[in-house]
Amino acid sequence: MTLKVGLIGAGGMGRAHVDRIKNDLSGAEIVAVADMNIDAAKGVAGPLGAKAYASGSELIADSHVDAVLIATFGKAHAPDVLAAVNAGKYVLCEKPLATTAADCRAILDAEIKAGKKLVTVGFMRRFDEGYQQMRKALESKDYGYATLLHCRHRNPSVPENYTTENMIDDTAIHEFDICRYLLGEEITRVRVDKARATSHRFDHLHDPLVVVAYSESGVRIDDEVNVNIGFGYSIECELVMEQGTVRLGDQEKVHVRDIHGDRNAMCQSHIDRFESAFNCEVQEWINAASADRHTGSSAWDGYAATAIVDAALESLRGDGGEVKVDMIDKPQLYR
């Protein structure tokens, strides 16, 4: 069986998904593309022989679409995710699930009404081999329990329309999810510290930030968010346990040795760094949807990440004090 996928969002991320489904993965084909810019939708759909739509709702209503992949901007996610769930179609939605906790809860309610998990949120780091090995090291209990978790999220640069709040809701949200994944528990409180701002930034942006959070068991998490570092896209993580540490360092592309010495070529984007994780994530989603089962991050994970974002933004907009993460009790469907 070939899974017939409808893609909502014909921008860079959407096109990247088209390329991987067409060239690298198996078991699926893109049969429809939707974008508010119909010309963009036609540009992607045309070479595939797929239908083009001007709205996600039209695409979801297409009976030839088995499952939906959403790669639009965050504020547009919730209506299309809800429509897909109400239509009984599996959906892979790039993060965030929604930009408000209320919209996330509406999606939870829709899934609970449907009686099954249909939503996978695109937190691709869960499919990265390094993070998976870190989680296995903790689960083995060979080194005791976790005490500290250090994270670094560094971008070479960001566009001018990127804001300080985006450092939380667009960037640090990945760490919020992967820390929950690694520790297997919720984050309960968070604060945002402002470091000395780099001169290599737009005037409206305060960069870098350090997010400090605590998990249910008291694990202290710190996340450096530094989005104008210049040299490359650098993701690091160190899990400190009672009797050992596990560290995920920079993922180098190549190592060069010549008359000038030793140096490494760095990844320059998240697509570059996490290409394998993206492929694993989407392939597993294709396999799962074809077999009528759920995989990957759930709608609950999307809700939890947004709840942490809300608390962190409250701290950022205020005096930087600690803010409690406000969450509902986990529904039975997600336990």
C-alpha cells in the first residue's frame, strides 16, 4: 500500500519534505499540496502530478488524501490539525502543535473524542541516534539517576523578522521537548536569564538568553539559546547522572587537516544537522499511518511544550523570575 499524503505548506520545510518522500523514503507519495499562495502550491504540485489547493481545509476534505503533513507557520497549525483529526486522518505537524495552550487543548479534546491518537508533532530530535543513546544510558540506571541537563542551541544567524520571543517559541521549544523525552517527566518551572547581548544582532533582539528549568524530580536544566554565533549550527547536550555523564557534542560534517592545521566544517542549518533524524521521523510516520497506528511525539507532547513556552515567555516579558508551568492532568489516552 502506498500512503497518499497531502502536504500543507509549500515553503522551504514543505519542499524539503517533498524531496525526502520522493527521493529518500518509501511507501508514500504526495498527491495534493495546499498553500495560501496558490502559485506556490502549484509550483510544488505540478512536477508531482498532484492537485493544488489554496487552503488546508480543501486538501483535508479530498477523499484521495490518506494522511496530512503540515509545514506551515505556527499560528496556522491548529485549524488544519483539528480538521485532520475530525476527518479521522493521521497528521504529522511541524512544531509547534499550536501557539496557545487553549488551541492545544482543543486538539487533545478532538483526539479524545475520536478515541485514538492521530497527531504526531514534528520534534525530530527524538529520532536522532545521539539523543536516543542518551536516553538509553539513563534508562539503564548504570550511572544512577539524572541530576543536571546542560543544553546549547546555537544558530549562525537569524532573519531580521526573528524576535527575542522567537528564541523561546521557535528555538528553545526543541530543548523543552527533548528534555522531557530524555528525562521521561514533565518540566514544572522555568525562568529566562538575559546574558550580555552580542553586538552581532539586530537592535530589537536580545541575544543570547539562558533558560533555566526544573523537572518533576528536581533535575536542573539550563539551555543556552544563542542565535547569532556566526560559525555554524551547533547543538550540544550533556546529561549528568550520579556516577557518570553522557555528552552529545557538535556534529561535524568533515575534519580537515592541512598546512593551516586541524579544523572542522560545521553544519549550517537544522535541516543539515538533523537530516537523518528527519528522514527517520517521516519514514516511521509513513509506516505507522499505513498500519493505522500512532508514532512519535503525541498531541500531549505538543501541548506540554507549548505550556512550557507560555511560562518561559511570561518570565521573559516580566522580571526574569521563575514561573510555574501550568498544565492540565494528563488524559488517559496519553498515559
